[in-house]
Amino acid sequence: MRVVVTGASGFIGSQLCVLLRSMNEEVTEIDLPHCDINDTARLTRVLQEVRPARVYHLAAQASVRRSWEDPVQTWLTNAWGTLSLLRAVRSACPGARTIVMSSASVFDGSRLDAPIDEERVPAPVSPYGASKLAVESMARHHLTRNGLATIVVRPFNVIGPAQGADYLVPSLTRRLAAAKRSGGTRIDVGNLDARRDYLDVRDAVRGLRVLMERGSPGEVYNLCSGIGVPVRTVVETMISLVDPRLRYRQDPGLNRGADAPSLIGDTRKTWSRTGWQASTPLAVSLADILRAAGVLTSGERVVTASIGGDTTPR
């Protein structure tokens, strides 16, 4: 099976390539600096040479913070980059199944306590969320107008080793590492009350592979655990793993004013259509992240019951 992965050197893309190759799939990686996703002509030539049966489009500017600082580049990369990719697929391999990555941030302006299903009307506030909603529209357009077999995936908060520094868990990991090195007794944290749906990157890439295999073109699928966890729980769990004597202090300067109080996904559609569900407890994910960063040693034991959660579809 010949497949193409854009954004292949990224956090999720690199893990996806490892998984696909372990399943004996022939993977072609497309990423900067070798191929700009907005260079449609070059992208088309690459796809013509490869003739993939499947395309995973993961290339994106994925930082909400950076999207506020540079909304133009965010739209160019996410929206126009997706348009460029779909035009190249149409020209070079119109029969390929194509996964287009959206984001739970299409709901970052929502005020919802219940898990969000795929039929919920998006309400983006950030430039990032808005650009991802445009990505979904482009996928629908190319299915309706050009017959491309596009599948839209909305991942929630994917976490794992080697994630970019802009995100919550890597940021906490850096602060814990600094405190451990210096003998500090406290770390600063931002908003502790926001509830998020955390998904291990290993579960995420497995889910992408299953959705490519079993998802229906034209459909939107959540990629999530279905479990809402307050940031406070993440902070306290990570501290308990590193050094229970550490304390934390809220710093209002670390709060992101546009944060939705709750972003939790509904897993029922993805589970019922594909059989996929998350299986890695959050405590295990956090411990693996801390180990990869050298904050925990490989022999330290992790207790998972407290925040492992029930992964029954919801």
C-alpha cells in the first residue's frame, strides 16, 4: 500500500509514519523544507510519481498562540495549504482516500459542558480554530464537486513525547524539570479549571489508521478519549509523579483569555463506525512524557487508577 503523509516530521505525523511502516505500508513523507504544501505544482508532481492510494494531510500551523500572533500565516498554511493539497490530489491521484485534519478548536468559542458530538455547530474564536473550520469546508467542497474521497478528523488534545513547547503538558514538563534540577519547591501554572479531553499520540495514530480504513468519505469523526480532565488534575498528577513535595501557584499571566472552559469529545460515532477507542490511561501518557524528557527514570512505577478513566464510548 502506497501512502503519503504531509507534515510527516511533526509530532503526530512522525508517529504515524512509524506505525504505517510497521504495517508494511510504503510511506512517502512530504514536509518542509523539501516541499512547501502551498506549492501545488511541486506537490502534484510528487503525487504523480508516488501514485498513493491514501493521503494523510497533517501539515499545519497547529499553535493557537501563534495563530493570534500571525493569523495570516496560519490561514496560508492551514486553509490554503489544504486547498493546495486537495487540488494536487484531484490532479494526480483522484481515487486516493484522503484524511484531512481539523481540530477540536473549531469549538474554542463554545460554552459547552456536555461532550461534543460531530453534529454540534462549530463556534471558533481563534484564527487557528477558524482556519480549521475552513479546512472542513474545503474537504466537503472537493467531495461534492470533484468526488474526492475526503474524511475529516477532529482530534482533541493529543499528548505525547516530543510535542511542541507551546502546549500545556510540555510546558509543565519543562517547569518540573527545572524545579527538579534546581531544587525548587514550586512551579507556576495558569488556568486550572479548564477541562480537556487528552488523547495519547499512540492512540491517535492508531485511530487515524483505522479511520482511513473504515471511515466513510464525507463524514466527520472525533478523535478523542471522551473523558474530561481538569488542568488541575493534570498538574497534580505530574507533580505526584515527579516529587509530591512540590507545590504549584497560579499565575494569571499564564492564562489564555480565549480558552473555552470545557472541550470534551463524544466518542460514540467513531467507536460505532470503526471500533476504535482510546486505550492508554492518562497517567501512563504523562509518565511516558516525563520519562522521555528525563524527568522520571525508567524504573519509577506509575499508578494509573486515579485518572485512567473509563474508556466506555460516550
